[in-house]
Amino acid sequence: MTINFKKEIFLRGIICLNIFLLNPLSLLAESDGKFFISEDGTYAIDCFKGSYKYLLDDSGLEKDKWYSKAQMLKILSSTISNTYKELDKKQVNDIAKETYSEIIKKSEDYCMQDAADFQKRGNYKYQEKDFTGAINDYEKAIKIDNKNFLIHFKKALAQEDIGEIDKAINSYNISIKLNPNYSNAYTNRGILKFQKKNYEGALSDLNKSIGLEEYFKAFNNRGLVKSKLGDKKGAVDDFKKAIKLEPNNYNIYLNLGDILLNDLEKYEEALVNYEIALKLNPLESDKWLIYIQMGKTKKLQGKFRESENYYKESIKLKPENFIGYFTLGNLYLKEQDFTKAINAFNKANELNPNIGFVINSLKKSYYERGVFKAQKKQYSFAVDDFDKAIKIDSLYADAIVERAAAYLMLKNADGYCNDINKAISLNNIKAKTIYSEVEKLGFSCTN
């Protein structure tokens, strides 16, 4: 068999693939001069097997046979990955990865290693979230061709995904040096600089990216940077530009809603953006955070029942969401519904123990309920609540002095003296005032 005939057979494989692409259900593949209809669904694979059989029977040079097979496998891998919908993604990746592994193994035998083969296998590993394996293949590709900016860029993506931020920035640096006009590298490097709180550096990179290509990702992230730098109006403008370029990305509406809510106090406009984000978000389980923000907006508007409903919807979507219970607790605390607030904070603490702001809110709830009960002259119940607040924070001077006052009303001299002296030792001004007034009435803890 001549090389020309090999090429003819190779072309038969490509023609066979084209038939598959045009009409996969009536695919005809040639094998041993006969036609057959594939039954197992892997049309493209059977197609190449039929044509490749001629190469296996060939008595020509092994290298030539392998080279033809490698070319077939490359096209097969690419075709399956890009167009073959019947195979699931993992099966496609496995076939493609095995293909390039075979190509790389043979290329080592014949000293014909190709950086693109390592890069492509790395890409399939990356898709499978084997980021370390992908990095290894990209590094092998770089050893063969260290001038390919895209390989350095792909390596940076994988490094970023395993948390090697500094290494990823360095890989983006190399990619940019090799191709100063690749906007995606500036965008990604800018995002990493933002994560490292290098806001000026992030702004510079994102400005450069936008100068090369107006892409929604760059505008969205520049909006976040500008917000951190205090340029709230500039941030809003960038979010709106990002929305114009990509009107179906719910994250941008969420970012815009946050700055309108938290910085500009434009509550109605914030709600409009949250509602759009809610409609665009494809996953019900991811909508919980949007409901939290909508609940916060309604709370600031004084619409507590609507706020409560949004917080409850967030908890319904994500029951393990401690933030939902925490924000609900704060709403109840503001309404002075202390028991509901305490229950909500306790649940938040149960879901995510020992978070400082949750513990502080729980402590405050017990304290404020104790004060409320003392005002109602329910001193024993007040002492119980102050006990719980002090158990959370043994140096909680405000709770200690209030418990001292409750003990005084209950004529518990020892309790009063112990607490008032401890509160005074913590430099609590109210404790000093109470002690002075009580002493004028003829009672002293020193007697």
C-alpha cells in the first residue's frame, strides 16, 4: 500500500465523519468493502474503525501507519468533543483524553512530540476539573513551545482554580508579555489583583482589557473595583455597560442592586435589579442570596412583613443557610420581638457555630429582652436573660450592671454587690452611678 493510498483511506474516514455529521441516524461506514449501519451509537468511532482497518492491514512503515492513525484520532477527538451530542460530556472527555495520551505516547517513540497535543490533553483534564493534571500537561507543552501565549493563559486558569493565585498571576504576566493584545489575560489578571486587594493594579488591568475589547466581564469587574475605590457613580456606569453587552447575566444585576442598596440608598431601583436577577438565575438553589438582599431592602424601607417573607423564602430554598436565620433574627430584634430573634440567632449559631457577629447578636437579644422584662418589673425573668447574655460573654459589663439592678429590686444583696463591683472594675459608668445612689440611701456593699 502506498502512502497516497493511505491518504485516500484517511480521507474516507473524514468523509465518513462528514456523513455522520450530516445524518447520524443513517450513517454508512465502510469496512472491508462492505457497508454497515452502526448500532451502538458511537457512529464516529465505528466510522474511523472501518477506514482505519486498512491501515492495520498495511505492511508499510510503522511510523507512517501511526501518523495516519494519529491524524484520524485528532479529528475524531475534536469532532466528538464539538458536535457529538449523544455521548455524555464525561464519555467525550475520556475518549478525547485517551486519544491524546495515545498520540503523545507514540510521539515520544518517534521524537515527534507536539506541544498542541499536550495542550489539548490538558484542556480535557481541565474540563474534568483535574486541574493539577492539566497544569502538568501545559508545562510539558511549554517545554516544547514556550512562546505560545495561550498555553500560559490556560495554565494560569488551572492554577487559579487550585488557589495558586500568585503563580496564576505570573503565568498571566508571561501570556501578556508574549501577546500584549490578548484582552482576556488582562481581565483575569485584574480579577486576581482585585482578590489580593491591589485595587489600583486591578483597575489598570481592566482599563487595558476594555481598551482592547469591550467585554461584559471586564466592565462588571471594573465596576466592583471602582466601588472599592469609592467611585460609586463610575461603578454604576460600568455595571450598566456590562448589562448592555450581556443582558442575561444575573450576577451583573445583583452587583448593581448591591451598590444601589448599600451605597446609594436607591431602594426601589435596587429592587428592580434584584427582581431581574431572580428571573435570570437558572438555579432555584442559587436564588437564596437574592432573596436575602431583597429582604434587606424591604427592611430598610420599613416594610417588615415583606422583608420577613423574603428572608423565609431564602431559608426555604437553602435550609442550611445561616445568613437567612441571622438576617431574620435582626429583623425580629429591630421589631423587639426578642423571643423570635433569639430562636433565629440560635438556629444560625447551630448551623455555623461560633461566628462572632451571630454570637454578638444573640447576646444582645438576651440582654435587650432582659431590659424589657425589668421594665415590666419581671425581675426574676430579667435575671435569667442577663445570665444567658453573661454566659456568652463573661465581661459583658452592660448586662452585669443590669443584672445587679435586678438583684437589687429582688433584695438579693449578695447578687447586687458581686455584680456591681465587677461592673465597676470594668469601668462601667452606669455601675458607678448606681453604686453612688444606693450608697446615699444607706446601703453599701462594704458594710
